[in-house]
Amino acid sequence: MLSERRLQVLRAIVQDYVGTEEPVGSKALTERHNLGVSPATVRNDMAALEEEGYIAQPHTSAGRIPTDKGYRLFVDKLAGVKPMSPPERRAIQNFLEGAVDLDDVVARTVRLLAQLTRQVAVVQYPSLTRSTVRHVELLSLAPARVMLVLITDTGRVEQRVIDCPAPFGETSLADLRARLNSRVAGRRFTDVPSLVEDLPEAFEVEDRGTVSTVLSTLLETLVEENEERLMIGGTANLTRFAHDFPLTIRPVLEALEEQVVLLKLLGEAKDPGVTVRIGHENAHEGLNSTSVVSVGYGSGGEAVAKLGVVGPTRMDYPGTMGAVRAVARYVGQILAES
Amino acid sequence: MLSERRLQVLRAIVQDYVGTEEPVGSKALTERHNLGVSPATVRNDMAALEEEGYIAQPHTSAGRIPTDKGYRLFVDKLAGVKPMSPPERRAIQNFLEGAVDLDDVVARTVRLLAQLTRQVAVVQYPSLTRSTVRHVELLSLAPARVMLVLITDTGRVEQRVIDCPAPFGETSLADLRARLNSRVAGRRFTDVPSLVEDLPEAFEVEDRGTVSTVLSTLLETLVEENEERLMIGGTANLTRFAHDFPLTIRPVLEALEEQVVLLKLLGEAKDPGVTVRIGHENAHEGLNSTSVVSVGYGSGGEAVAKLGVVGPTRMDYPGTMGAVRAVARYVGQILAES
DNA sequence: GTCTGGCACTCGCACGCGCCGAGTGCCAGG
DNA sequence: CCTGGCACTCGGCGCGTGCGAGTGCCAGAC
């Protein structure tokens, strides 16, 4: 087991490296942090930490930098989550409250996160799975063409145009609309399939085909939209770690374009609190030299989607975690209100 | 005026530079293009072209590279638009036809453009201004809370939650819905204001406040959404011009995050055909070393929105213009069908 | 007049070299 | 177990040099 002081040394190394972006040596450490011991002692501790795999030397006779394992220990044991200051909180709240619709909420959240953390922000749209149906609307576009509009309690709207197997009258449409809504309004999305399965039986034979088509489209919308959409922003922040250039950011940009990858990334975080995945802990290769800080957010107590940031493993974990947590909290509030 | 051969020399310089990304010298030119003259002659021509400002030397005793002015001449006079090959066309069409809704159309278009041109693609959502109202839906969420859903002929859906000044009954709501739709359905968006202005008068006094609120929200939606949304993709392609690094791509990434900037950029293109803005022709500073190739697209003959790509001034203009034009054409088709 | 080959000249760039200093590991002594 | 001292390592930086691509100019050919 590592002694208390060695842990302190590791903490100091992480903090310094995050600040300076340069390998940190034993002398610099003793100067900036009053550890109460000499550089030589620190050197011994560093040797031990290196032995254990928490830090590494980029080149012989250079300072040490933390490894992924080192950051992991730092995040788990050595650092807490730095709470946002009250003025910051107020700023977050104010900024988010100006949103006019769901798209706007998400867009503002992305900007906010990117600005606060100075990193790339990723926000998943509130999921349909956990949320409830507020209303289903059916509109007749043509005799045999219907538009289905699904509105969720998170303010999300999905629409599909349906070609009906047979013409469908206005009265039948109104009937279907009414029956559908009385059954599913306010219900969990996951409950919908069983709630509507016997619905075609209530209709005239000639309309049943259309009703079935509408219902299956509705269910499809549910499933399809579980492949969530998301919004990203702050990619310009990638240029901040500009030394190790194209090599580093190229794969990151590529990964960010792959929505699937990002969704999996966010999805992996099971923890109810803030989750941090460091370097190689990320399944995707392109993100092996980045860390992902994510957390679920939701309108009620429950998480309906995730948000987070992607940045270099060398990041200010406590601050980033604090910002991510705070933003998630306020987005949840906003969603609950609307 | 420049002689025919000098124009050919300029064309050759542009083509070579675009291909190799390196300043091109007189000798290399005569080798790769059979101009029928010696390097010395070409040198004289180059001196003349430089005098006129079409090309420049990055350093004394290096080859020449085209200036913005040189590219401009190239685009205007020396090169056409390279049409897509039939297989390419088919691929485009197939890819776009798989889309399930408007978001998907736009998302696919972005991916396609980015892949075809290997540059950053920008696609504006079809505008509300030029399009027509397909349907307006009103839903009662609570006694004094109404959701307004606006559906356009381009398949776009916008929604707003409205807090009413007074409770608003279901029957009044149905009445308003019916009247509203009979007036605006199928009408141009720009005509809507004058079509609905006298609508409150048809209602009971106690409902007029709510009706007015709903109407003004509707009009607001129209105006607000004229600040169009857009989708971008292919940012990873920025890393391809990787020499002049962070310096170049940083401002570009920043500009790309500013939707306003991009919209202005696309909006500036008035030409009915493909528009090319080269380097400093772009108002935004961050894009001074990039070119923007854009074109309008639309469901009918009319353009309802723009799409385009952003790339280094050193780009394959004929190919890019061809790809942009082809994609715009097929997106228009898809929109008209749905 | 226009084009061509030849020639001297210019510079940017890659390469090699040596110095410097930060940082290390180890050891003997407190 | 900590500390100060010491020899060693090695990456980075500045400098000088040689090379070569490319130019401009000029005298001669068609």
C-alpha cells in the first residue's frame, strides 16, 4: 500500500501537470507544494509510484507525468468534486432559463458546458424510453396519407408521414386520435405497446389496416428514437492541447462525428453520479488519450439522458466534474418546469 | 490582358498546387503539363502573373502558389464544374432515399457532402420563409396551457408551449384550430400575418387574450426560425491540411460553432447557381484562408435553403462544385417527394 | 518579337554538432 | 527513514554548413 505522503506526492504531480502541461520534477514539486520533505525523498517516492505504474517518464531524465492509472487513483481517492461557486450557479441557471424549446435547451447546454469546462461538450437529447407520452396527434395530409406527431413530456416532438393502405376518413381519424390519446397520454413509453395492441379491433374492418400501420409506425418511432440524437460543441477547444497535434485530435474529431460511438460512450456510464472514464478505459481507440466525464440528467429524479465532456486525460478533474454535475442538475430543473 | 498561354500557365499552377500542396516551379510545370514551351518562357509568364497579383511566392526562391485572385480567375474563367459520374449520382440518390424524416435527410446530406468533398459540410435546414404551412395543431396541456405545433410542407415541425392569460376550453381550442387551419393551411409563410390578424374578433371577449397570445407565438415562431438551424459535419477533414496547424484550423472551428456566422456566410450567396467565395472574400476573419462553396436547394424550383462546404482555398474547385451541385439537386428531389 | 538555353544568385531547409540544464539514481551520513 | 551530495543521462536549442530547387536576367536563335 502506498503511504499517505506518496499519495500526496501523486496528487501534487497531477495538479502540477494539469496546470503546467509539462512533466514535473522532484525539485519543482517541493517548491510549489510544501510537502515538508526534500527533493531527494520525493524522488524516492516517485520511483515507488513509477514502480507501481501511477506515473511515468516520457523520456529518461525528464520529469514524471501521471499515467491513466495515476489519474484514476487521483479521481477515486485524492480529489473530490469541486462545487461551482454561487455566482457560477446563477449564471448557469440564467443562461438555461432563456431557452424557448427543447432544441434550444440542448443547444444552450452544449454551449454552456463547453464554455465552463473549456472542453468538448456532448449532450444527449432526452430519451423517449424513460419519458411519458404527452400527446399523440394525427393529421390528414391526403386521403391515404397521415402524419403522426408524438409529443413527450420532455418537450420532444417526433413526426412521421404514413402512407395508408386504404383511404382513411376524417371521422375515423378523429376516433383513432381520441382512443389513442385516452390510452397512452401520460403513460410510460415502454408501456405503450401493450396498451394499444387491441386497438384495431375497435375499428371497422376496412380501417383496420390503416390503424395497424399507424400503430406500428408509432412503435417504430419509439424504438428508432432510442438510437438517440445528440449535440456536440466546443470542438475548437481541442486546439488547446496543440502540441501533439493532428495525431491527437484527428481521431477525436472522427470519433465525435460517429454518433454511435458517442452514444455508446455515454451509455456505458452506469453510476448514478458523475462518471469518469480515463484514457484507455474508453473502448473507442480514437479516444484512448482523452477522458470522458459524464452524468445522467432528467426532469424528475430519474435520468432520461446523459451529458458530458470529452477532453485530454490531462484535465482539471474536480472542476470539470463539478461543472458537469451542476449543469446536469439545472438542465433537469428546466426540463421539469417546461 | 493576359495571353491565352498565361491563362493556361495559371490553370496548370492551380491544378498542380491543389494536387501536391506544394509551391510549384517552372520546371515541374513544363514537365507535368505539355505547354509546348520551355521553363524559361514559363518563368516569364509567371513573373507577369505575379505582377498582376494572380500568384505569389511564399519565400524568395521558392515556387509559386495561387493567390485568392488567382483562384477567382481560375474558378470564373478557367475551369468548369465537373459533373458527377453516373455511379456517383446513383450512390447519392440511394443514400439520401433511405432517410426517414427531415432530420435524417439533413444528417445524411451532411455526411454525404463531407465524404464526397472530403471537406467540412454545412447544411441549412429548409427555411420556413419560402415554404408553406401544412398544418397548425393546438393541444391543451392544462387549462391555461397550450402547445402549438407548426408543420411545414418541407416536413419540418416546430413546437411551442404557450401559457395563456386565461383558461381556454376544449371547444374554443377546437374552434381556433379549425379557423386557423382553414386560413393558413397551404399558404405561404409570409402571407400568414395578414391572414390571421382579424382572427381574435371572431371569438368571445374572454378568449381573445388567449387567441392573440397564440397568434403572436405563431408569428414569433416564424420569425425566430428564420434564424435557421443548421448541421455541420466532416470537421475531421480539417486535419487534412495539417501543416499550418492550430493557427489555421482553430479560427475555422470557432467560426463553425457560430451558427450565426455560417448562416450569414451561406446567406450571402445570391447567385442561383453554385457560389464560390474565396479566402478574403469571406467576411468572417476566421475564414480568410478558406473557401466556401454553396448553393441553394429546394423542393420545388425554388431554393428554400442553402448547403455547402468549407475547405482550404487550395481545393479542387471543379470537383467540389460538382459534388455540391449534385447533392443539392438530389436533396431537392427527396424533399419534393416526401 | 518571341522563345530558349545557360548561368549566377538566393534562400529555405535539413543535418550535424556541442553545449546546457533539468532531472535522475545512488550512496553515505545524520 | 530522511537528507545532501555527486556523477550521469539525455532532450532541446542555437549555430554553422552544404545542398538544391527555383529564380531573374541575358545573349543568341527562329
